[in-house]
Amino acid sequence: MEENVITIWNLTKKFGNFTAVDNISFDVRKGEIFGFLGANGAGKTTAMRILCGLSRPTSGEGTVAGYDINTGQEKIKRHIGYMSQKFSLYPDLTVRENIRLFGGIYGLKDREIRVKTDAMLGMLGMQSEKDKFAGDLPLGWKQKLAFSIALIHGPEIIFLDEPTGGVDPETRRRFWEMIYDTAEKGVTVFVTTHYMDEAEYCDRVSVMVDGKIAAMDSPAGLKSGYHARNMDEVFRIIAGRAEREE
Amino acid sequence: MWKYLLEKEFKQFFRDPGLPRMALMFPVLMMLVFPFAVSMEIRNINLVVVDGSRSEESGRLIEKCTASGYFRLVSVCDSPDEAMRLMDDNKADAIITIDAGFSREVETGTGFPVGIKINTVNGTRGSIGSQYLSSCIRMYMQDRNPSPDAPASPAIDVADRYSFNANMDYKLFMIPALIVIGITMITAFLPALNIVSEKETGTIEQINVTPVSKSAFIICKMIPYWAIAFFVLTACLLIAWTVFGYVCRGRLLWLYLYTTLDIVVMAGLGLLISNYSSNAQQAMFVIWFFAVIFMLMSGIFTPIASMPEWAQTITYFNPMRYYADAMRSVYLKGSTPADIWYDAAGLLAIGAAMAGWAIASYRKSSD
Amino acid sequence: MKEFAASAVKEFRHIFRDRRTILIAMVMPVVQIILFGFAVSTEVNDARIAFCGDMSDPEVRKTVDRIDQNKYLSIVGRIDRPSDAEDLFRKNRADAAVCFAQDYGSDLISSGRTGAEIICDGSDPNTARMIASYLAGVISSEQTDIGISMAGEKKISMTPVVQLMYNPAMKSSYNFVPGVMGLILMLICSMMTAVSIVREKETGTLELLLVSPVRPLWIVISKMMPYLALSAVNFASILLLSHYVMEVPVNGSLLLLSFAALVFVVSSLALGLLISVISSSQRTALLICGMGLTMPTMIFSGIIFPCESMPQILQWVSDIIPAKWFIIIVKKVMIQGDGMASVIKELSILAGMAALLLAVSIRSFKTRLQ
């Protein structure tokens, strides 16, 4: 049996009397690509923010990278990477300066940062853009850059919050290639998305509806379980039971 | 980790097209222009005379007033109504009415039929104007009556002496105050906008998922403003010296010391407000609100002692009160921290509260 | 016109959805007016006086008592030597010191002549001068009393009757209410307009509006409408507060006052528009408004420092500040109760400024679009 890098029991998050995440439990295995699906407002971003230590759960237990989500938030942060749905690198710093800043924050030495920067720029093919402001890059490049920077300190798990919003299918496909490469190196990828075709690329997906996990299996398992031809259909069957308005 | 965060703050500051220029130009310009404008000295008070006496005596009284240099004789009217109309039109600040029997009554010592009307819409101008007029009249009386019976009445010779500012130069009094305003504004406005803009661009969230501690993040944000404030302080002191010829009477070190304390307070306040604001506009409004209150209730423009009791109590929570007092004491009187330890204590207390609260309320994780 | 209404409604929704900003914008003036109306005054109260002299001398004791009983002065302590006064000033423990001559009382009785020196902390010249004159007044009335007791006759007073016009209680709120009103109206209008336009510029929604069939001019005007409404509320609340809480009278025509306020608000809105054109980011716009407008307005509009005593060049500078003219009008109409005739000059200057600002800002706004 593979080891679990994320284990969650009975996680609940309330905002006032609104329950955003309602008593969910799940495990994520090391090295897998775990998809977190759901309509807007289904609670997937909230759940992910708790896992990253950005938000405290109302109740529930769990560990991420071996640390408790209630007490070990700062330790968790050393072992994960995070890329939000909004481009959140500093637009008024250059590509190289952004890499340097985040490398430094994670405690890399100047020399290590230099080596990593060269390697990263080479891999992204952004050598000639290294002194451009991050804010001036095209959206697709920004996302690739943000992804690479989220990996700069060699985290065990990387959290991607709707990483491919707003880009063309070709860029999306290439982005997923990067995700595959990363997973192959043993990094666990936790990704939220509402593109159903992307769900097909995941090893396992969980579908959130109204703050609860309505289904969780491999894409193939889900399709056969719901007698659907593709994930889109699966999703429509499950989400059809939703009561919560967007 | 610190090195990289600091590097980022400095780069961002100097890369902004308008910010550095504005932060540095504003206090310098203020220092160059405002000292000329800030004068409480009242001159050219428009005086209207209603001379019912038209005598030699009344002429002498009027001359005494106009010769003082504080008044500008606008017109000599015949009727009080006419003079009152001039005052309603804002053409007269003061009216002096001399009754018909003036010269006789003064001669016989039976009375002094002179009335003064002062426009007191503007409090300062009114009270100072009436003081000047009264003293002119006193002088007139002294001239007329060189006390023939001097030996009979006792006399106390009173001499005035003004320490630290023998020339009664109001500019000198305002120089340290302008420095205080410039530094306070910069160190209050800029940090407040800083965090809010990170919030708005979403970059703060990227920092929040890293292991950076909140105090490190906030302290790194404060340090650049500290550097800027020192630069501004130095520039202002140089301007005061080269342009106006004023030098600090106390040790410069103490000015820098108190400025450091003030920066902690103001930057703390700025960060605190930005933590609670969801956009730049809100943050700016709140900061502006506090900045104006701090300024007007700091004793910079009007003495704290003249405020009512409850307002004086409020000023104890005003960091600018302590900072302005300290800067003035050091600059004008050469006080040392041993003399004005309470200013340091006040700033430290408020600063610790602000910075502590700012760090506590800047949450890396929400509830 | 229908499009205009639609876009104005959108602006209103936009602004009033941000409850906190609205709350701040409404509460802020109220707090400031109350604080300044009551607290800020230039009068000297409770000046702390130290003295230097022989307390066994009955004349010295009498004079010291008399100083302590004066409502503006209070005795805080005794110093041994006149030179100690500066040390007290440095520690901020006293504002002035009175030093009686040696043998003060005996000289006074034997030769009828004696001396005292008033040493003031001159670092604040105005306060120092006022304290010195209070002290001199106390000593001279002491002298008169001694004279009366010695000569046994009472002289008639040779002082004129002073009548304080318009503001008999010498309340500083009469001066600060118009000032703060000007400051607040200007800041809220210009800052909010500038920021709301720059924000749309940053997010790119401004372009979206500009490609719509509504003419740019109307877009700009519709953006100003909510702030106009907000200013009206602020104006009303400041007026009510100053009348009922601060007891500042409204002697003149309310209509005229409101009209002046409207003209002033329009000029501030135009100023905001102009700032939005020249600033590239929200931050710059906010700083220009918050620092660049506040300080000059405070210094040059005559709120604190009288314009008349500035050098000529700076008087010209103060002439181009709209708030100065507005404050003059408010003082005249509200407190002096003057009519249209006496404010026509100020009002037309203000209107001229508003028109000019509006023309320039709309023009540069349009050029920026092309």
C-alpha cells in the first residue's frame, strides 16, 4: 500500500451560519494527481485553503505532509507549494527577481538560487524574458512561471487552485504536461478545477457538491459507476442534485 | 530570508513611477514654502474710525494707532452705521468710535468715551487685534499723562525676556513642526497603501503560504520607510540650515532617536489600518482621518493647554503630541531625553501597542 | 439621457455596495467637526508659571497669590535663581517665570519703585507673548491696588469699551467649522472621484464603458453623481452639528450657503477628475489627494494661518485655492449673515474656478482617451 501524504477526517468549515465545507474526509496518496472538482461555490477553494494553512478549520482533524492541520500550519508551509487562481507573483518585480525572492523566502542560499534560476529559465524557455516585469508577461507564461516558483523549494505536495483559468486549450495542454512531469518526480499534485476534461488527466478525483464530497474514485471508476461516457456527464449527474445556488 | 524581503521592498519602492519622487519631494517642498506662510503674526488689520470728536486729541489717538504698523486705516466715517456696514462687507476688522465729548472728558479726567468693535469671526485675528488696539490706547494715555504725580504712586518696572527665541520668530517655532508633519504623513500614508495593494494584487496570499513569519514580513515592510524618513529628516534639517539659517540647539542624535520612535508608531498604525481595510480607498480615508486629527490636536498649531479637559485627555493617545513636543524641545531648547523622557515613554507605549496589534491582526490564516 | 440615468444608477450601486467606505465618509466629518469645534482654540489657558523671589516678603506673596488666582495662570513652583528658568522650560515644566527683584516689598514701600522680570519660554512666540501680557496685566493691577491703598482715592478707568462682533464668546468653532467643512468636502469629492476613475482605468472597465454608446462626458458626470449626493449629506450633517451641538449660528440664507457649497463641490469633483487623468495608479491618486491637497489647503486657505500676514507671493498662491474662497463665503453668510451682494465677488471667483477646472479636466480626460 502506498503511503498517504494528506489525510483528512470530518473536516468542517463554517462562515457564520453558512457551512462552506461540510464534514469531508479523504486521503491523498504520495505521487498521485488528485483532482478536486466542483461547481463555483461548492467549497473546493475553502477546503484547499485549509490544507495550505491559509485558513483554520471549524472542526475536524487531518495531516498534510505529516503535520497537523490545526497546530502545524507553519510547518506544513515549509513542505508545500501553492499556486492560486489569481496570478500572485509581484508584477513590479522582474522574472528573475521573483524567483530570487521566493527562493530566499524558503531559505535557499544565493548560489542555490542562481543555479535554480538558470535551470528554471532554461526549462521554461524564458531566458530572454528574465529581466522583464512579471506583470508584463502573457497569461500563459505567468502561470507557468508561478507554477515553477511554487516548486522552487522542492515541496512534497503542490496545491494548484484552478491553475488554467482563462488560457487557451493549447496552453492548458502544455501546462498539464508540466504537471505530469512533476508528479513523475514523486511530487503529489492536488488540483482544483472546473474543467471536466482536465479531470480525465487526474489519477483520482473527488467531486464536491454543497460542501460535501459526493463521489470519489478514479475517472474510469466514476464513468463506469455512473454509466457515463465522459467526466462531463458524470459531473452533470452528480451536480444535478445540488441544492445550493452559486 | 530577511535579506530577500528587504531587497523586494526597496526595489518595489524605487520602481514605482510616482512614489519615491512624491515621498521625497513633498516634505522638501513643504519645508521650502510653508515656513513663509505659517505666521500667526497679525498685520494689516483694517481699521475704521468713527470720529465724533474731530478734535486735536482724537487726531492724536488715531495717529497713535496707525503709527503702530499693525493697522491700516481704511476710512474715517461720520456715523457708526456706515462703519458697521464696512464691517459687514469684510472691509473693516476693527472699528474705533470716538464720541463727541472726547477731548473735554479726557481733559477733565471724567471719562473715556471710546469704543472698540472687533470682528471676531476669526478668533485669533480678533483677540490679537483688540490687544493691539488696547495697547495703542494705553500708549496714548501714557504720552498724554507723563504722570506728573509720579512719586506719589508706586511703580513696578516690568521687563520681559524671551528665552530660546529672542526675536520671537514664529518661523523658527514652526520649522520642527513642519518636519514632524512631513515625516508623519509619509510614514503613515505609504505603509498603509503598501499592504492594501498587496492584498489587492493577491500577492499577500502567496507570501502567506510560505513559512515567512508575520513579524519578519511586517518589520521588513517598515525598514524602507525608516530609511526614507531619515533621509527626509536630514534633507529638512539641511534646508532649515541653508535656506533659513536655523540650527538645532540640541544634539541631532536625539532628533533621530525620537524620529525612530515615531516611525514605529506611525508605520504600525498604517499597517494596522491596512490590515483592516479591504481596499486602498478605505485605508487612505481612515489614515487621512487620523492624520488630520493627530495634526490639529498635537499642539503644533494651537496649544494643547488651551483645549478643554476632555480634549486634553484625548491628546495623550496622540503620538504626534509626543513627537512634536520632543522635536520642538530638542530643536529649539536643546532638551535631552533626560528632560523629556515622558515623550519617549508616550511614543514607546503607543508604538508598542500599535506594532503589537498590527502584527497580531495581520493574520496569515483567516478564521 | 436614458443611458446617462443607467450609468448613474450603476455608479450609485457601486459606491453604496462598499458600505465601509460610505460609513467612513459619513462618520468622519462628524467626528472631526465635533473634535475641532470644541477642542481647537488659540486661547491660552492654564499657563504654568514659576517664580523666583523671597516668599517671606509679604508683597511678593501677594503678587504670587494674585497670579495664581488669575484664571489663565497658575503657579507651579519656585526657582532659586532666574537662570534656573531655562532648565524648567527645557523639561517643559513651566511656560514662564516671574522673578522679583531683591527687596521687592521694602523697595516698593521705601522708594515707591521696584522691579520684576518676566521670563517666557519663547519657543512658542504667540503663547509667550500672550502669557507675558497676562502677567504684566496682573502685576499692573497689583500696582494700581497698592496705589489706591496708598493714595486713598479711586481713579476712573481709562480703558475703552471693547465690543466683540459676530462672535462675542470668542469661540474658535466659528473659525474652524467653516474651515473643516471646506477641507472635508474638498477631500471627499476629489479623492473619491479620482480613485473611482483610476480604479476603473486599472481594471480596464473604463474602456468597456467608453465603447458603450454613452458619451464620455456623460460617463464622467455620472461617475460624479454619487459623490455629489454624498457631499450633500456631509454638508447637511456638518451644518446640523455645528448649529445644534457647536451652537454656531446660521445667520444668513441657507439657500445661498448651499449654492456656494454646490459650486465648491463641483470644483472639487473637477479637481478629482484632473488628478485621475494625471495619475497612473490608485496609489498615486490617493497620495496626491491625501497629502498634496490636504496640506496646502490647510496652510493656505486661512483655516489656521491668516492669509493677510503671508508674503505677497504666497497670498497669490492662496488665491488659487478654491477652499479659501469657499471658507470666506461660509464665514460671511453663516456667521455674519451677509447676503448675496457681499459675497458676489467670492462666489464668482469660485464659480470661475469650478468652470475652468471642469473644462480643463474634461478636455484632458478626452485627450487621454484618444
